[in-house]
Amino acid sequence: MDWLTKRASLSRDKIALIDIESEKNLTYKVLNEHVNRWRIILLSKGIDKGDCVAAIAQNQVELIEIMFACGKIGAIFVPLNWRLSIYELKYIIDDCSPKILLYNEKFVEQVQDLNVNHAYSLSLFHHQNDKDDFCSKEIDDEDPWLIIYTGGTTGKPKGVVLTHQSINWNALNTIISWGLTGEETTLTYMPLFHTGGINALSLPILLNGGTVVIGNHFEAKEALYYLKKYKCTIALFVPTMYHMMQQTEEFEKLEFPEMKVFLSGGAPCPLSIYQHFAKKGLPFKEGYGLTEAGPNNFFITPKEASIKKGSIGRPMIFNDIKLLKLNGEEAKASEVGEILIKGKHSFKEYWNNPAVTAETLIAGWIYTGDLAIMDDDGYYYIVGRKNDMIISGGENVYPLEIEQWLCEHSQIDEAAVIGVSDEKWGEKVTAFITLTNNHLLTEEGLKAYCLTKLAAYKVPKSFIILKELPKTHVGKIDKKSLKSLL
């Protein structure tokens, strides 16, 4: 379904996209015209239904335009993570075999090292006529529209295939469940090779006739400035971004009267961030999702979030959730279980990977690998990753609980907890922390602090102090890299 053409008809002169770096402002009419030009370009280069079209560029409006153009002709858009090494990019290119690769001139050297037969600069857009003598093909809901490659923190990147149905139902579910209107404005610094940048807010807001402001290089002060300048009503950032924002003078000084909610995603959010927003009277909450599902799956109001701190809320209208214990039984209230998700917003398959698809997608349910509990009121709380769970001395230890408490310490900036193989304990609970203002903390003092809230078996056996915790390409703490430091 070509809903962009219909939205351009309904919201012709409304601003759809603002590109901060290039200073482009595109109305829905102009956006659709640009998309149609890209459609002609792709068809003229021999792109047919089912072909992969890869693109490598930092955040810019052209990525959105090309994605919609692919959708109009049934091609599959593959946005590449430009932060990856050549080795990692080669793996993805070999895996999806794009018919063409479009690139920003900044990445011309990387493109020359990739095994692609046809690569074109994004400047191609300005050297193509608009003559359209190509026939349109019918697009089905189950046709692939996007392949988004996962971060690969647990192995090789996997290409998550999202269909037109997957993407559109996530957008519809978000609009309805979250109560979005056509007057929303969001600012996204989340990368447009990531589901958070594309599907969390950008496409739902465009479907509903709102405005998406695209940022490129995240700087905390600038982000706060643009949130204010464009009178944003909703915005998504990862916890590390919020952490940096709260350390600026701008966060203390600026007011955001139009903002309905600051949304945190991508990783569990430290409770200290909730406290900073509450102190300023700013609405704040966190969500939960993954590339394979949505990524939007739960809803909670800011008021509820201020009471149920750390909760991701309750399931949205058009998706089903259940928690499954390790023994295969469904978890009851306050019992830990793996999150299973089902709905029309779910992914179709992993590209070229039927074995892992069969392990993850069973009878329509996505086995997420994330652990959660549900309280008596039906609100869900993330506990951690199934693979991150530590079994120490025969007891199950969930790192997130320890990390949250460590981050409550006034002299701890960030914290991450992992399990390390140990002859005595099976796994030894180990904490990595960074400190504020070069404070000095002793291991004995840290253990004593942990014992004020945590059971003895949960207290880290050792603490490693770093200047900075390693991060993934989207700002999550990279626990795989932490293990390599030992």
C-alpha cells in the first residue's frame, strides 16, 4: 500500500521532514515527489521487485526517500551501519547481495573496498530526469520492505526481514496505543540504519502526518537546543544520550512546554535518569522493543511511569505478550520469564538463515531472549537478557538489578555487571564502573554499599574501575567488549 502518496494528498503543505545538517525542509508533497524521482532512478538502474538496494550514509533525508521508493516498487531497502569495519560491511554485502549500493560521498573509500557491481553516489538524484515510463507492480503485505542487520554483539549480524505488514502494523499500533496525533514533532538522532531511528517514531509520525526532524552527529547541548527550537512533542533517546544531556547546563536552564514525553529505549534505563526528569517536572518513560518486533510493544503513561519506575508498561493493542519460564510453563505475577511476542508487526525471517529463524520464531511467537516479570497490576519490568543471567553458587543473578543499584550511588557514573567463569562459584559476579569527578572508591566500600540492598550472593565479587564503558554503535553498553578486557 503506497500510503505516502495518500498522506501527501491529505497533508500536502505540511512539513514532513527537516534535515538539520542540510537545512532541508520537505513538505509531504515535495517528499512524495522526491520519492517518485528515486523510484524512477531505481527502475532505470534495473531494480525489480525483490531486489536489495543497499545504502550507506549518515542520517539524512535521502535515506527516508530511498526507503519509500523501494517500498513503491517492491524492492528491499538495506540501510548499512556506516560505523562498521570494512570486514563487517563485506559480510553484510555478501549476505544480502544488493543489486546496487547508494552512498554518501564521505564513504567513497569504503565503497571501493566492497564487492558490489553497481555503486552510485546519492548525487545521482540531481542528474536524473523525471520521465516515468515504467509499469508499477502490485505489492503484497507480506513482501519484504526492509532488511535491518542486528548489531552482532552475540555473533555474526543477522538480517531481520521486515515486510510492509510488519512496518505498517507497528506504525498503526504505535499511533493508536500511544495516542499520537498529526501534530506530533519528533527529533531523531537514532541512526537510520537502526529500527529505533526508522520504526520507533519516524514512520508512525509520518504515517499520521506529523513532522520528523533528523539530526546527524549527536551532541547533548545541540540536541536539547533543537528539541526546544522545533517544539518537539515526543522524542526517543537511548539512556547514554540522556545521561549526557543531564550533565549540561542547557538541561537545567531550558524548558520544554510542548513535550508530551521523553522516551527512553535501546537498553534498560537507570532510575537516576527518572529522578533528573522528575526534578524538572518533565514527562519521562521507557519502552521496550527489538528489531524483530516493532520495535514498539508496550505502553505506559508518564504518570504511571513516575509511580511504576522502571516499568515498560502493559502490552499495546495489536500485539500479544507472554512470559515463559525456563521449564516451559507460563510465568505468574512476580515470576521471571522470557518475553514472547506475537503480532502482525513481527518480522518475517532472518535473511539466508532458516535455522536461526526456526529457533526464534515458533508458532508465530518471537522468543526474544529478554527476561521480565509482571506485577500484580499487569505492568512489565525488564530483568535482563537470558544470555546475561549469571548462575553463581547455584543462584540466578540478574545483572540489571545490581546495575540499577550501583547507578544510585552518588559517585558512580555508569555500571555494567557480567558473569565470569569461576571454579568455586560457577560464575563470578563482576562489576565494571566509571566514577564521577575522579572520586576514589574502595572495593570494600562498594561491597558494603551493595549489601544495604542486595542479597550477599548478588554482590559483585570484584569491581573494575574504567575511565569509560565501551558502547555499541547505537549507544548500548557493550558487554561483549567488557569480557574481552578480562
